[in-house]
Amino acid sequence: MMRKYLLILLLFCTAGWANDFQYSRVQDVPDLSFMPHVYTGLDVLEQMDFRPLVGKTIAVFCNQTAVNRNGRHILDLLKDQDDIEIYVILTPQYGLFGDQENKTKILGKVEKDPNTGARIVNLLDRFVKPPEWTIRDVDVVLVDFQDTGVRYTTYMTTLTKILEVASELHKPVIVLDRPNPLRGDRLDGPVMRTAYQSFEGYHLVPIRHGLTVGEYALMVNEMGWVKNLQRVELTVIPMANWQRSMWSDETDLPFKALAPGLVDVESCLAYTGMNLLKGTNLNWGQGTTKPYFRAGAPWISGRVFYKKITDLNLPGVKFKHIQYTPNQSKGDGSIPLYYLEKCSGIELEITDREIFDPIATATAIMILAYQLYPRQFEWIHDNYIDKLFGFNLLTTFAAQGKTPKYLPPQWVMDIIRFNEFRQKFLLYE
């Protein structure tokens, strides 16, 4: 009942979209309301004939998701502009093309984009934040990528590190906005506590935050969440015709895989909860064709587990008992847990995404495994789960022996307070 009330609250508590910011600005854009399509910040920049970049040398932070509504990549579009020079390409985790396509050129120890000739610097490979030389000699940093809408992806953390260096060097940053693939009116999960912050949980937001890339950047900049309360000259070029109630596949925009395993809206939704299993010794489908849709281990009796999880009657999802053998995943260099070992467990199918609760589902799976297999189940890597979850509520709750249905209401107040806090940064109805 509390969860139902919370959902209603979030659907209607979305008034007062303000554009009056102290350190940032939102670009005035052409009126495209007469058009039947959603336009990303990149599409809008095209409509503006790239005027904010004309005559400038730029650094571009992007990956494979930075395409216009016709599927053309931002680097190809910029290459066609004779009066814009791309000095360097900065990339997030998984590289420029998501580690799925070998489209770059290696010259010694330097990686280059063969189309533009610009050097490529991966910011989660050799560097945690951009080296000063990548930004020092540019006129502006241009940012365009599709985020997952979920806290534990590192993309927004890396963007924050870019803002940090840009503020130190007094370089302006332009962010091209893109939709939240999981809607902009749905929030879920506990807000990160400061004692548990990490690169995968860098900001004090819930697991499912409901913000677009541009809104998130505005929040970080205005709140001074960059190192030492530094701010940057930030401009957001917003989308046109996007509404908060839209799922990504309702926008008619092309969907590029956001990371290995995140190939569509459903996989992103499952990831919202099932990524938490990385803090346990359960295999989460890694090394199979169904990452984030499976939970298993060699020591689990899948049929028993299937019956117990089914008896919980979790909304919007059904399960089946499966046996599978993890193999190495394409696009992910890590070796999956229980590599080449036969696992027994469950596979989930989202039957109604409107009511499916990914975090409640994942926490129920972990608590059941903890209770059914107390000798085999483990929280791994010095309670890495607490950093993913946001604090130690989950591990404490499991140790108390409570049933899974009592866990979700524990973060209701977190969601209510964060939703109120984020209102000033929202750009869309």
C-alpha cells in the first residue's frame, strides 16, 4: 500500500520546472512542438547549425550512444563541419564503441579515431579523471552520451570528473541532453549515504533517480558536488518534445547498447535491481545470453528456490527454474563467476514493466538465498553490496531474518525527500 501511494505521489509531484540557475544555463532552443518526434540535445544542436561550436577547438566526451535520431554518430556530424576542430575524444567505461566493435586505430600507445584523427582517451582505463592536457588547449568541452538512469553506472561519475578539471582550467562545458531510458517520473531505492560512496555510487541519489543527463549535470554543478564546491560554466542544450512519462522505446529514437548486456529498455530495467547481485556470490547471468535476468549458483537447488520466490507473488514478473553454465561474455573482459560450472537457479521474465519492481525483486532473491543457504551464500569483497545499495540496510535486514516484503518500505522517505529536492533541476513536464 505504501509503495502504491509513493508511485502516485511521484507521478503528480512534478510541478515547478525552473530554469533560473546560479552557475548554469539552459540553452534557448527552436520550437519543435509542431513536430511529432522527440529530439535529443544533439538533434537540437543540428537544428541550430552547431552555432555554439563554430570557430572553436573542442574536446568531445561520448561513446557509441551519441547518435542523432537518424543514427549518425556525433563525431561524423562534427567532421562535416569545417569550422569545428576536434582536439581529443574522451570516453567513459567500455570505450568509444562499448568494447563491441573495433573501430579505432592504435598508433604505438596512442588510440585514435580514424575518421577525425583525434586522439582517444578512455577515462576509466588509465585515468580516473581527464589529464589536464586534454582540456587545457580547447575552447569548450562537448558532452553527449546516453545514461542508464541508474546510480551505479560510472558514466555520471566520469562526467563529474570532467566538470572538476574544466572548473580548474576555467573551460566551459556543453551537455547535450538525452532521455532517461526508464522514464523521468519513477524513482526507487535508498539514497546513497556518504560513508558508502564509491566510483559506482558517487552522488547522493537513489538507485533509480529519474533524471536526464542534462538535469543530473545541472544538479551536480549547482550543488557544488564537484571537488571543493567548484563550479563550471555549464550549458545544457535540452531535448524537444520529451515527456517524463516516456520509456526510451516510446520516443522513436534509436537505442544503442548502453553497456555490455544493456541492449534495450527491459535489460536496463532488470539491471536496476539485479546489478546488486554483484555484491554476492550468486551468478547474475554473466557469461550467458541473459545477463541481469538470471540468478544461480552450483550450490542452489533451483526448484526449491523457484517455489520460494514464486510464492512471494512479486508484481510484474514471473520466474522459471533453469540450469545454465556461464561462459565468457562478448564485450566484457571479466571472467564470470562459476565459469564453466553448472549452475541451478531462476530466470525472470518481466510481464508488466509498469508495476515491476526491480529492486524489490533483486533484494528478495538475495534475502532468500541468504536464508535458504546460510553456509554457502556470501556477501563478497568487504561488503561491496553496501556500496552498491547505498548503505548497510540490506545486510542488516538480512541478518535480522526478516521476510523480503518488509524491505522496500524502508526507503520510502528517501524517495519522497529526494523527489522534493530534485524539482528545481527538472527541465521537462
